[in-house]
Amino acid sequence: MATYHAIAATGEAILGLLEAARPRPEFANIQFALYQASNFQNPMEDGVSLYLYRISPNTTRRNLPPHTDAQGRRYRPALPLDLHYLLTPWARTAARQQRLLGWCMRALEDTSILPTGLLNRYGTEPETFRPHETVELVCEPISLQEIVNIWDAFKSNLQLSAAYVARMICIDSQIAISEGVPVQTRVFDFGERDSGQEQVR
């Protein structure tokens, strides 16, 4: 289970992986950046952007058990999320853009399981993910209509892109489950009928 920093840390880890693995000298000076909608109005000239366009609950494991910490305290179940990204290469020519995208997709396929060390390396919080956690990153086929809908607000900057989903980012709850004192004895107390107060009708 991870802290609420996990959403940002996952995107930063994906870009960190690509930046560390970029082939030199061909892509030695390219940029890597997380994008939000406003960045598409004035994008980079040469590099790779990662745009988180949708977050959805993971439906395969929606009801997780409560989390127990090292001291035995129980917390509310984690929130399992899937993060949907648009990976976009930016270049001055179509050929360079396509080479850049081809390399990115191959690199992500080669490291489709992101380990804890990678996930915690690039974020601002070094212990966002626990030691046993991983994130699965897969290329997600989406329809042409979905691509058009995503790019609708940026029509003048429509670019070649690939969609990815990072699966099962489980965000921990900080709310402990209150538990009563364990039952030690049971007392069965039956009420007695007071015949003196019974009304005669």
C-alpha cells in the first residue's frame, strides 16, 4: 500500500525510467516532463511528455481487506486506482517523432513492472511505496474516437501519442478502525415480571 503521493510518484518514475535509458547520442538532449492540459498550448520542441488524462478505480480488486501496520493497528481498506496516461513525443520532424515514440514504447515494454526502488527514486517522498509493492504498466489500446476526444481542446497541436495504464496503485487510508474491548464473559440477564404492577382489566 502507498501514500497519497503515489499518483504523482508513478508518473515521475515512468519519466525517470525513460530519461535514464535514453539512447545517446541520438536523444541525449531531449526533455521529459509531466504535462497538464495547459502545457499543450505551448509544448516542448524536442522531448517526451506524459499526460494523466483519467483516473479510475481498479474493478478487479475493488474491495480490499483492512490494512494492519507493524504495531497491529488496523486501518480502512486501501483505494485501488488505475492511472491512464498519454505518452507523446515532440520533435521538429515526423521521422524523429516516430523514432522517439518507437524507442519509448520498446523501453516501457522492457520494464513493464515498475519495482519499489524505481517508484520511490524519482518522487519527492522517498517512502511513498512499501518495499514489496510494484506497479504494472501496460500499453492500452484506445479507439480513435477516444483519442480525438482527448485532443479536442488542443486541435492545433494534435500529436502522435500512445496510451498507457498503470494498474493497481493502492492508496492507504490514515483512518484507523476503532475496535471495542474484546468480550471476556457473557452475562444473560432475563427480566422478571412484576405481578404486583399488572393491571387487571
